[in-house]
Amino acid sequence: MLPFLKKKEIIALDIGSNSIKLVGLRQAKKGWELSNLGIAYLPPEAIVDGSIIDSMTVTNTIAQLLKEQNIRAKDTVSALTGHSVIIKKVALPAMTEEELGESIQWEAEQYIPFPMTDVNIDFQILGEDTEGKGQMDVMLVAVKKDVINDYINVIKEAGLTPVVVDVDSFALENMMEINYALAPGENIVMVNMGASITTISIIANGVTAFARSVPMAGNLYTEEIQRNFNITFREAEEIKTGKKKGAVDASELARVINNISLSMSMEVKKAVDFFLGGNPGVVVNKIFLCGGGAKVSGLKELLQERVDMPVEEANPFNGIMVNPKSFDPAMLREVAPYFGVAVGLATRKLGDR
């Protein structure tokens, strides 16, 4: 939404409700090379459903992460998610991009559930009118201005210059493009499960054609474990991630986790069915799972069974050159699910919208 400055190193920040992920990439002759990687955790309630509640804590956490990683770059690209972000594919009268840019405010009004004065709007034309129907497909993106301003302010307070504010679905599209060679006509589902929000998006013909956010994510597992076993949130989180084994009954733990994974799988199935219902003849081939929730035991298998298609854990470092002297390969494999959005953000180039 803001233009890049030429020939400057940039840092990508994925500011989530559980943690802040930092990635730096540099372009080499044969593609992208990892130059920086870091993660810092936030206390519960600092960010809730994509809205910043404790701006000072978020700012201080960013500043500390920059210090730990010895970051000198100032230009930063970040992303937004949650219910303050609306992504919708719509059919509009065929027109040029310039004409749409001039009329987008009133064209979008019927699709956006917020007052137009309260949002920033962007768009991408997905398909020109090739059948003489006078219509074209457009992806509308609307984000509440106060949410954008909150994120921009904490980034600035940490000493950085925000140059691009993206949305997580489009960042994941970029991440897939540089890491996976999808066959022509291969359409995929991206399930990005963070701490408080899961984004389900569908990439069709190389572009994001559908996106939906649901308030069911990693924290729900933790909260249910906490409630069932009457333990603290931190203890439940350690049990969920496998850091604290044998602390609770294994069969009961599996039941709790399986119930939530089943609900999550049904949300994904509903999203896929909705997309396919509006796009007759289109086939979705595979699900890629990312975010911290990708590490939940048994989720991948249950998702594969319920949605009836292959499921793979996305690796955002799959196609990136990594110097093993600078980054431990075992560590990268362990943290890979967390960095999908940040890697996609780090690929943003001059002229991107």
C-alpha cells in the first residue's frame, strides 16, 4: 500500500498475537538467500484478534528483537490479519485499472461492512472480460484505518520505517511462489493457523482467489488443555507443544486435541466447499498447512481425512538458499511453520502494491 524505496535493505515483520517473526532476505544470482531470522514472544492479551491492545509491550518487543538480531535496516514490511481485514472476490463492470482506481470507493461500498471513511481500500483485477459479458473479476481488500495506524505506530516507535503494509494471505501467496513449483492449473488451499486466528485462503491460477479468517486457532488448544486439566496457560502451552511430556493423561489429552482439530477441519471443509460452489469446474488439489498450529499432533492427518485431499506442511525455506554456518538446519526445520508469512513479506519488491 506504500511504495518501496529503491535499493534499500528491508526487514519483514510478522506481528502476530503470540509472537513477532523477523526475516531478512537478499536476492542472489540463483534466487533468494536468508540473511536474518528471529522470533520474540508476546505475553497473552498484547494483541487480540489482530488488534493491538498493549502497544508499549509490542513496541518494546520489536525493539528488543531488532537489538538481538543486530538489525541496522530501517525500512520494514508487515502484514495484517483478522476481522478488520476484508478480502472479497467480486464481479464488477469491465473497465481499465485506472478507471477502477477512480471509482473503487463507490464500487466497493456494497461489499464492505464498514463505513468507507473508516477503511483503506486496495484491489487487484483477477481476470479481464473474455466472454463479452461486460464483467471482470476483482479482488477487493479493505482494512480499517485505525488498525493500520496502530500497527504503523508501534513499528515507528520501535525506530523503523513502514514502507509496505500487506495482508497475510497475499504474503503466503508470495511465499509459495518462491518455494514450490505448482503445475499449471494446480490450485491449493493455504491454512495458516496462528495463535488466535486461522486464515484459510485458496490460490487458484497463481493468485489468491478466496480468503476467510476464523477465530479458531492455536490458543484454543491451549485454553482447552488448561480448562480440562486445571493448570496454568503456560503449562498448557508447554504440554501442547510437547515441551512438557507426561504431565497429564495422554489419552485425555489426545481427546481434547482431536475435538478441536475436528472442528478446525470442518471449518476448512466449509471454506473449500463454499469456494468450489461458486467456481464450478474448478478443482482444488492440495492443502498446505502453516503457522504454529501446523505442529499440533494429528491435525494434518485429520484434515486430510475430513477434507479428502493431500495435506502437506509448508516449508517457507524450501527454495531459499541458507548458509548452514549462519543458520542451524535442524533449528530451521523446527521453526519453519512459524515463518510462512514473514518469508512472503520479505520477498516484496519495488513496484509491488
